[in-house]
Amino acid sequence: MNETGRLSIANKKLLSAAEKKTYMRHHKVKDIIVVAIKHEEYVRIGDKTTAKAIYDSLC
């Protein structure tokens, strides 16, 4: 992953099935958290790149 937490298309193709599942789960959790919070909280966590970092900053 790069500094934004995303993979390039070429790098995604190199992932194993387990790595793809982990990658997709990470982004699903991150999307759920972002949708569930207010805009003010979103602005506060905008620089976080992982779902865990977002969760930790909200607690």
C-alpha cells in the first residue's frame, strides 16, 4: 500500500486470495466508519489512512 492506503491496479493483481480479502475488508470497515460519522468528525480524521487509526482517533 502507498501512503494513502491504496494499491495500484498492478499491485492488486499480485495479491494472494487471503491478502485481497484482508484488503477489501479493511476498506469496507473504513467506508462504514466514514459513513457513520458527522462531517466535523470526518474532517478531524481525514488524514488517517487505516481503519484502526480512524477508530482509535474517534475513541
